[in-house]
Amino acid sequence: MNICLANGRVLPVEMHQVKIVQKKSLTPVDQRLTAMEEAGYNTFGLRTRDIFMDMLTDSGTNAMSDNQLAAMMVSDDAYAGSESFYKLKDSVQAVFGFAHVLPVHQGRAAEHLISKVFIKPTDVVPMNYHFTTTKAHFEMDGAKVLEICIDEAFNTQSTNPFKGNMDLEKFEETIRTYGPDRISFVRMEATTNLIGGQPFSLGNLKAIKEIASNHGILLVVDGSLISENAYLIKQREKAYHDVSIQDIISEICSLSDIFYLSGRKSCSVRGGFIATNDKNIHTRIMPLLPLFEGFLTYGGMSTKEIEAMAVGIREMTDVDVAGCSVELIRYFAERLIENGVPVVTPPGGLACHVDAMRFVPHIRQTSYPAGALAAAVYLCSGIRSMERGTVSMDRDEHGNDVPSDLELARLAVPRRIYSISHIEYAVDRLTWLFEHRDLIQGLEFIEEPSVLRFFLGKLQPLDNWGENLVRAFKETFGSEC
Ligand SMILES: Cc1ncc(COP(=O)(O)O)c(C=O)c1O
């Protein structure tokens, strides 16, 4: 909850308290250099024992509530007909308004099943922006992903409150160009992960639904961060200032023909599901569930996680739950801006995104500025962030790098994990790094998988810049931290 201090600063004060903690330590900088070298300058390769603050992602790393943990104790492990599933079904009906639900092991499994049923080779799938696993699944099944976001989406210094909106004219043009029969469905992501956690507005979603329905095109909503998107709608879309998070979520869902999510985000569990009110859609996807995931009443999830998800779904409608990461991200971004560090504006959901193109403009996209920045952030702080730039794009069919629209080092703010002092520490080290940015150079691949290379690829720093950066760090802070 935002509380205005006597000095005028708006502080995001947590409406929860800590009950269980995990010990963390800050490995000294020389050890961090060794860890980064062993990880192949890819933050995915680090071990958590070497990480002080894990801001890689909010995926599966949000703190669960006491009620979620308690629910896990009463799970029903029956292979078929588990009561835990029926609690999930009730929550999905109550909060999202869908009658049919298919539990899957995580978001990409939902994408896999939807892709198998709805995508035909030579199809196109228009969307407000792609997510890595979404694009990989749809392209593997032969479709082309069309990003038809508003042009402002790529302006990292924008004040546009809804950079996750789809460009309606581009959507109509897509329908004219390809014809509705070649459009598998239109997909909207709440909030757009790869371009700064930016939300869409309900006005935009309604307009998309109308255009799609006029042409018999299904609207698929990826609701992985639906409660954060709803919170940002409440804050930023005038007509919804006085509408509850629950009612905003209900309205988003009422427009969706198919709704899926990664439960690892807004639900604060590990799992996911596909939901719909269309019996025919449900019947088409259903047979794939036992084939690829598991029986209908657990799919890909453990029944413990299903119980926790049933609770997490209801809890995400609490404005203090929906807003707690968003407000900490806002605070984080504002503090960095005060210190001159370039971040994506306006701040969105999920993470504080540092703009590598402005942070290290001397590194060309072919030398992976966001990857280099993510590595440098770790070296000077022990904070693990994630590259969201050209490393996260796979090469084209000719083996060329595909330059990403944006080059971001994403510092995720998992729900209920970090306090203001953690954020202040991150701000301090990022500010120091910005002042020493000339020491950061590019990266080159030494091992490179052909699909989703950002997960497992290994890189090396050009001209050993990691060692130079660590030397400068020790001159300022010594070698103990
Ligand atoms: C918007 C979005 N969709 C899908 C996924 C994939 O979900 P998962 O990681 O649970 O497979 C993610 C993961 O971060 C996501 O952010």
C-alpha cells in the first residue's frame, strides 16, 4: 500500500509480514567473478549459493502466503477425481468466470497444447508481443508470430500508460492481408514480459475482441500476470479507478475465448492451466492433457500445488497482493532515474528493466549489450538479473542473429521477497556500475543451442572486461563484498 511520508515521498509499505525466512549471503567479488566465468557469462548458469538477490525472474519465486502453505497440507493425491482439483475448478470459476479448466505443469505446457490444437502450418498469430516460449511453440508448429504492438512500445522513455496495447489498425491490416482463416487466433499477454512488463488497457482489449469477433477469430489471453495488469488498469485507466481488481479481472476474462496462464506468477505457485467457457474448445484440447501432461484432475501439477493455486487465485484479487510488486518496481525505477540510470518507463509489472542500449551504448547488438549488462550487474552486486535482448532471440534460418527490439537487463521483483533495503542496495550498485559503464564490453558465444539459446548458451567476455570491472570494484569497495 502506498503511504505518503512527511517528506512527500510515496513509500510502498508491505501489507504482509515475514514468517519464514531463507538465509542468504553475499559472496565476495572475486568469487563472483569465478562463478560468472563458470556460468559462461550467462546468469542462468549461476548456482544460487553464489547469488545474493535472485532477480532473474518472478516465475515460481514469489513468496507463498500462510494460507497457501496450509492448503498444501490437505491435498488429495488421488490419481483421478482428486478433491484438490475441484477446489481449483471452484476458484477458477469464482475469480475468472470459466467453467472448464485443464491444469498443466507450467505456462509453456499450456502454449504447447493450444498450439497443437489451433495452429496449422502457414498460419499467423498476431499478438501484442511474443514471449520466448510462446514464439518457440507456435513457430515449431509452423506459424509466423506477428508483433503488432503500438509503436510507442519500443520507446523506453515513454509516459504512455499502456505500452502493452495492440495497434488496432495493424490488427485490421493483418486480417486484410492474411484473411481470418490463416489467423489461428489473436493473443494478448498481460503484461508484456519482454518489453518491460507493460500492461494493456481494457479499452484496447474490448476493441480487439470486437474486431476479432467480427471476423470469427478467437481471442486468447495469456494471463500469467493478470492481477498486476488489472492493478495497472485500476491505476491508469480512468474508467476503472473505482473498480475492484476482481471486477477488472472478470471483465478481462469475459472477453477471452481461451485463457491460459503460468501459475508461477500472479498465482504464486508452480503450475498453470488453460480455461474456457466454450465446451467445444475444451473438448478439443482435453484429449491432449493425459497424453502430454497427466490425468484431467491433476494434469502436470502436484496436488499440493493445485491446492495452493486454488488459494493463490483468490488472493490475487486483493489490491495489496496485486499491487505489492508493482509498487516496489515503481519505487526501484524512480530511485534509479533519480541517479541517472536509464530504465524503461513507465515502470510496469514483473521487473525493473534497465535499458542496455542507453546504459552501454558503445556495445553493438551483435555483441549482446543486455547480456553483458546482466553479467556486469552480477559481478558488482551479487544480484542475478536476466538478459532480455538479442541473446533471447534465436538465430534466423540463415544463421544470423536477429536483433531484438529492445536490449534490457531485467531485474525481476518477485512478490513479497525483497524489502526497501534490498532495493536501495541494488540502486547503489547499479549507480556505481553506470558510473563505470565504459569498463563493460561485449560478449561472444562459445556454446550455442539452436532453440531458446538464452537458457543454456555459454558466452565469454571480449577482452576480459570482467576482470577489469572487478579490479575497479575492489578499488571502490574492497574485496569483502
Ligand atoms: C507471459 C508469459 N507467458 C508464458 C510464460 C511461460 O510460463 P512458464 O515459465 O511457467 O512455462 C511466461 C513465463 O515467464 C510468461 O511470462
